[in-house]
Amino acid sequence: MNLVQEGLALGIPAPGPDAHQRPSAARIHRMWFGTEGALPADEDLARKILSAFPCEPAAAKINRAHHLLITEALAARGISQVLDIGCGDALPRPQSGDGLLFAQNTHDVVQQHSRSASVIYVDIDHDVVARRRSLLDHAPTASRPKAVLADVTDMARLLTRLVADGHLTHDRPVAALLHDVLPWIPDDARVRDALAYLRTWLPPGSALAITHATADFSPTWVERVQDVYGEEGIAFRPLDRQSITSLFGDWGDLYGGPVRTVPTARHQRNHPFATVPDYVSAAYAGVAIKPQ
Ligand SMILES: C[S@@+](CC[C@H](N)C(=O)[O-])C[C@H]1O[C@@H](n2cnc3c(N)ncnc32)[C@H](O)[C@@H]1O
């Protein structure tokens, strides 16, 4: 079965004939890291986004640096099953500027702690999954990560499939990383239902890590970005702090106490952008642990 057939079987429509004439949020995300593959339609929209919110590439990098730090922290805690949901594929060449940091994959970080750890990349975008798969073809077979096409809002089907295929087990904790994926889903209720299902399903000791765009620090800029994407038919939906915090349910914080949702660059003390103003990240981060 090819990727398009795989998607159709999961209810994910095949990319339309004009897919490459229209901009894609996943390809624009790559552009902020200098990764190749942007098309003219992406470049046009990227220019409009930059004029609405010049900090957008910095915001993407803040998010990515946080992703790598949290992956490291959870792997160091001994979690050896990692679901990278809405993984994207913005992987610059190691030699390009700050590429050395951002060229790291989730599995590169996790497998420094456990060679046999299971890492599963999940995305709804056919191109992202195809690129991830071709990259993973070169990974060592014993611990080869998987890349699957799935819609995060179809959580029950995703988890059932991963268990049936032997990629995930319910016997030990899982780190579910949802970094900058939920703002791209227009339906609030579906997001809440998917997260509720995930929290119920995950074994005790599992981690839920979320970053989410917000307009709390710079409403005018973020609303302009939302309008620019909206004009191209791309849903982008920032949330306020309280709505983002509610996605963690009643789980406690990674470091104890109630879950903290803080501006992304300030979540981890050793974040390389820890001193930038909050409006630059335009997002909150939180990490919660399922009680035993
Ligand atoms: C901005 S990128 C985030 C990349 C990465 N998580 C990071 O933090 O650097 C958002 C990704 O979410 C994916 N995405 C959007 N909606 C999704 C959905 N419903 N299910 C799964 N992935 C989705 C997009 O295709 C895109 O690759």
C-alpha cells in the first residue's frame, strides 16, 4: 500500500491535484529553519507572515529548542517510548548556522539514553511522512523509528494501530509530544476529545508535553498572522493560557505541583533563548505527568 492509499484507509484525503500550487503550513515551517523544499506559493505566504509578525522564525526556533530539551529531559527520566505527534520535518543541514542544534531528530536525542527506545513520528501531511520515512531508511534497523500518517484528532485509531503493529506497548510509560501541532486544528472540541482520550489511554508515569501558540503577549501581531493564514484557507487558532492548561486535565507538573504553562522560552532554564521577551515565542509550553 502506498502512502496515499494508507491515508485513504484512515480517512485522510489524498493531496489534491493543485496541492503544489497552494501554500502549506508544514513547508513554511521548514522555511524558518532554512530547510529546502519551499514552493513559490509558500514563499509568497511566508513574506506576508513575516510582514505581519517578524518574530515568526524565532518563535519556531524557540519551540524547536524546547522540543529537544524536553525530549532529553523525558528520555533522561527513563521514558523509552516517544510519540512525536505533528512532527514536521524542518531539519536543516548541520553545517548551516544554528543547524547543528536543529538538525537533531527526536530519535537522535532519545536514543542517546536508550538505544532500543521506540520513537514514532506522526503527521497528517503526506510529504512530511514521506520525507521522514526516506530519512529513517538510513537509521540502524534494531532501533529504527517509525513514521506514520495519522490525524491527531483520530486518536483512538492511531493508538490502536500503533499497539497492533507492535510499535507501542501499554506496559510502560510513553512521552507524548504535541509541540506546535494543536493550533493548526480548527475544531476545538475535536482537540479536547483527542487529548482526553490520550490522557485516559496513556499508562501511569507517562508524560504529556504541549506547546501552543497564544495571542496573550502580542494580540495584534498574532491576530494578523491568523488573518494571513486564514486568507489562504489555513486554520491557525491561538489559545489563551487557561484553555491550554486545561488540555493537561488534572495531571501534575513534570517538576511537581500543578502543571505550569509558561512562555515557551522560559519553561527550561537552559533554553538558548531564555532571555527573549515573551512576545517573541508567542506560545506557552507545559509538561505534565500521569499520576501512578
Ligand atoms: C509547525 S509544525 C510543528 C513541527 C514540530 N512538532 C516542531 O515542534 O518543530 C506542525 C505540524 O503539525 C502537522 N499537523 C497539522 N495538523 C495535524 C493533525 N490534525 N494531525 C497530525 N499532524 C498535524 C503539520 O502537518 C505540521 O507538520
